[in-house]
Amino acid sequence: MYFTDRGIEELEKRRGEEEVTFEWLAEQLRTFVDLNPDFEVPVERLATWLARLDDEDEDEDE
């Protein structure tokens, strides 16, 4: 288990039953980066990865 898995597990345990929109998630990511500018690059990479998940499926179809 990676150290970061603990945070993911906590998130799932505490908020796993909730439903959120990507608009809400984007706002939370912006707020987090505003408060923690050192994490701008990792958050940007995560957001880009999430945004492009469907692109991998399209590449496999070609």
C-alpha cells in the first residue's frame, strides 16, 4: 500500500456515499491549489488525467 492510499481510503470511508459534480470537484481543486500552491503541478496532472480518461478508450478503438 502506498502512503497516499491512506488519504484515498479516508476519503472513500468518510464521503464515499456522496455524489458530487465535476464542477464541484474542480472548484475544490482550485481552492486547494490556492491554499497550497506547491501542489499546483500534481493537481494539474491529476485534473488532466481525469479529463482525458475517455481518450484512452478511443485510442484502443483505432
